[in-house]
Amino acid sequence: MAPDDSLTLSSPLSTPERKPKSALQRWRMAGLLLPVAFLALMEALVRLHVVPEHLVPAPSTIAEALWQLGGDRLGRHIGASSLRVLAGFLLGTAAGIAFGATMGLSRRLDALFDPSFQALRSIPSLAWVPVLLLWMGIDEAPKITLIAIGAFFPVHLAVVAGIRDVDRKLVELGEVNRLSQTELFMRILLPASLPQIFTGLRTGLSLAWMFMVAAELIAATRGLGYLLSDGRETGRPDLVFGAILLLALLGKLSDTVLKFAENRVLSWRDTRVSNEC
């Protein structure tokens, strides 16, 4: 075999060729256009009377209904729901990280609290509503508490699992270097468990939006959950679907912000996905 010919052969262990960045960008653009195409399809199906308009309004009808609400009124609904989600998510996340870290570091505390937490995690969101209204009234406190409950459990489970799944060799390395418990947590356990923690944060954020709707459906005069309830009671499917679309949009935007933070914080990772263009 000629020396030049050997250069043309690829080894089975050679690094696979990366996909062109432009190709991935086209896929991302297609992902953004997919919901738009779906809305355009629904518009056509409704206008052609293939889909009954009293069941599924046309997207243009939904947009018109939201426009008629007015910017100020619609902005108050969006602002009220967003602030509730933000406050409840921060509260639930703080508690989830605190309890998760404590239980992840202590087998005894995990054995003590885990059965109770797993039982509480199985309670549906609507089951909490009458209890919180009885304890806290009908102001903002029960709504934010309910949202915090929704965000707490995914974050708590992710922190516990993340700490438990840290490679034992890393822990032994810290012990060899005589790190204190605080240094071991801050320099080894926490960074190694951050990928799972961020997964829990994103799951907790989505549940925070869901629990927010449950809270506003019962006791609220503002918010997207209230808009859903008002549309149902007044026979306005355009308002119902408008609120749903706004919830989907806000949920996506908030998850995008959290995903951006994840990519920045975990930029040190050398994983298969991070190496792909």
C-alpha cells in the first residue's frame, strides 16, 4: 500500500466529523417555525369548516380576542401570573436545595424525611388549594405557597440524586486532600451534581406554571388562570385558548432563560452534546 493511500483510510476510533453549524441552525429554525406552521394549519382547517370553530377557534380569532382585552388589562394578567411564578419558584427552589443538600449529605436525615416527602409529593395540586385557603385566606400567600410546593419536590429530588450520584473517586480525592465538609460540598459535590440540579430546576419551573394555574383557577381576580376560568364561565373558547397559548409562550421563554443560565454555568462540561455544533 502506498503511503499516500494510508492517509485516506479512517480508523474506527477516529473522532467523528462534526456536523456543520449551519445545518444545526437550520434545524433550530425549523423548530421555531413548527408552531407557526401548526397555527397556520389550524387557521386553514377552521376557515374551511373542517374543525368546528366553537370547539377550536381560529388563531386569528384568538389573537383578536386578546387584542380586544387591551394592552393594559392583558399586561396585568401576564404580570400577576409571572410575579407569582417567580416568587413561588424562588421560594420552592431555595427550600428544595436546602433540604436536598441536607438529605443528600446525611443518610440518617434522608431515612427520616424521605417517606414523608414522598407521601406529600403524591398529593395533587388541587388538593392543596382548600387547605391553603383555609390557613392563609385568599390573598397572595396561598397562591405563592402552592407554586412553591410545585417547584420544591423536583428540585429536592434532583439535588439528592445529584449528590448521591457523584463519583466516589472524586469524594475520596477530596478526603485525601483533607477538605472540610463545607469545602468538599462546595468544590466537589455541588459542581458535580449541577447538571442534575439544573434538570430539576427546569422541571420545577414547568410545574410552577402548572401549579400557578391551579391556584388562580380557584381564588384570583387577575392572572392567566383567572382568564382561563373567566373564558370557561362566559363561554369564550377564544379566551381559553388565548390564555393557554400565553402560558405556553411564557413557559418557553422562562425555560429558555434557565437553559441559557445552565449553558453558561456548565460551560466547563466536555460531553457529547456540548461537543456537537
